Amino acid sequence: MKLSRIISSLVIAVTTSGHAVAESRYEREVITSVDNLKNADFRYSLKSLEDLVDKYPNSKLGYLVMGDLLAARAGSMDLVERYADDQLQLAGLRDELYYRWQTQTGNSPAARGLVPANLIASAPSERYILAADASQSRLYVFENTGTSYLLIKDYFMTIGKEGMGKNKEGDLRTPEGVYFVTTYLRGEELPERYGPGAFPINYPNEYDKKLNRTGYGIWIHGTEPENYNRVPLASDGCLSLSNDGFLDIQQFISVDGSTPVIISSGFNWIKPDQKAVLSQPAHTLLEQWQKDWESMDTDKFLSHYSPSQLENYDTFAARKYQVNKSKRFIEVDLNNVSIYSYPGNANMMVVSFDQEYRSNNHHSVTQKRQYWLRKAGKWQIIYEG
């Protein structure tokens, strides 16, 4: 008997129910049913399925699971394939079960205590970091402890129908990169398919715009009230959670731009003690930029910027030469620094900080974001704003 067929049907039965079930309870029910099937306890499996359809009386697929189980015992193992109207949906549900199984059985990298290598440093104001790993259909919440990252929660996640790598409006893909939550939209203001609400992120970000990527409205949101969740590839490009998951994750999200959302096709997961080794070169690079600015050696300072990539570089350089002529001293303090390597591009990182600038004739405090790109072994700034 093919366990995957029965398992996938079981997932269908649960996910199509309109009843609200807590995310963790939902996954436990699925895995418990799988364990029953693995142990070949068919009588108990049948009883659990009967309980399931009693609990969700409008779930026709719940009855199909029962029929599939009974048919398999009678030697008919291809019931789901023969009668499924949507083979793509069926394949998606199998994928969903696989990803949920990996998490619940402790086989995911996060469950083994690993963290994404992209998390180089987080500002104190960035208490929680959201890391979306499309290869696992999982959205992770890490707490920034100041010295490391602690996994707090994780949620099953749906991405765009066409997968990752958004480039243009309407391509049904989810962007890969470093983003920040910008606001909150209440569910009553949105169509039903967004569930109880949505958190828009700043796609397209500054780097996306440099690459002429188009589109808008990339959100973290819930799902239709008649569904518990969607299959892994089902949104128009957003990150979609179950409604229970969306309501739960709200406690970790701020709408003042201080919640990073790092979206990757698949993270490089590392041991937490490896983070210091990876982060030191990035800190050294930023410190050198700061020192060269304070030195008032304009040539050294400008060597940190890419003439070919930085927009209006000639105007920017000319102004720096002119301004520095009037300076007797320059002091630059950087606070609230965060550094993230860019998903999908190991040669780029995003740096954000609060900058306090002092000189003999000027004082200012600003928030700044830089995109650094390594080309031919040299790191340079390709965007600053």
C-alpha cells in the first residue's frame, strides 16, 4: 500500500475544512495520523478518520480519505490519482505534508539549532527577524538576543504560484531579498482571500528598483476563511500563512520599518558560533568606511563607492570634494547597525544604521541604508540613501 497517497489525502481533508484549528494542533493531528499509518494500525487509522469527518462534516475529501484507506486494503491503491480533478493541487498537498513532516519530526535545520548565515548583525531595535525559506515552505521568527539568534516560532508558508525570483508585475513570483515591514492592513478592509489582515513589505526595495524590477503589493497575510491554508505554491507572490498563523505572528511584527523579512529560495544554515567569524569582515568594512570619511581624505572615502553602479556618482563625488574643503574635522558615529547578506547573491549585503555626523560647521542625525556589492574581490557601495 502506498503511504504517500493516503497521507496526501489526509492532508487534503484537514486543509479544506472551514473550522479554525490552531496551527500547532493542526500539524500534530496530521503527523499523528501519519504515525498511525506507518505503524499499520489500520483500525485505529479508520477510527481517527471517522472522527475527522465528524469534526469536519463538510469536508468531502475526509470521506475520500476513508474510501482511499478501505480501497487500499482491498488492493486498489490508485484511487486518489484516478478521481482527483486537480493533479497539480494534489501534488502540492503532498509537498505540504513533506515540509510539515520535516518540521514536526525535528529534521529541519532550525529544529537542529542552526540559523541562516544571512543574519550577520541586527540592530537592537530589530528585536525579531522573519526568515522565509521557500525550500522548506517555512517562515521562521528569530529573536535578536544581541549576541545570537533564538528561534521563537515557525509557520507553514505559501509563496507565489510560479515560485521564487520576482522580476515583473503579474509574474506570480515571490521576491528574493531583504525587506522590511512597512504597515498593517486590517482584514475588514481587504478581500476575503487575505484573511484577517496583511503586513506589506517594501518590495520593490532600492536594489530591485536598480534592476528595474516591477510589481507591488507583496504582503504577509492570511488566507480564505473556507481554507485552513494553501498549498506551498498558491499565492500571487505574497507570503501566505494560515489565519491562525497570521494572528499569532502579529506579536512579533512592528510596522515602523524595524522588522526585517529575509526571503530566500533556500538559506545556508550555520551553527550559531560560526556567526562571529562571518560577521567580522562586514564590520571591518563598515568601520574602514567610517574612518576614511573622518580622515577627510576624499579619495579614500570615495574608493568605497562604485562609479559604475552608484547613481549620479560624478555629482556625489564633486559635492564631497567641495564640502570637505570647508571642514576642520569630521566625526561620524554609527548606531543601531544591522547587516544582512543578500539572499541569492553571496556578493551583496544590506547595511542599515543611525548616523550622527559632526563637523566644525554642521551636525545631523539621519537613518541610512547602504547596499554593498563585491566585484573582482572588492566591496563597494552601489546604493546609499
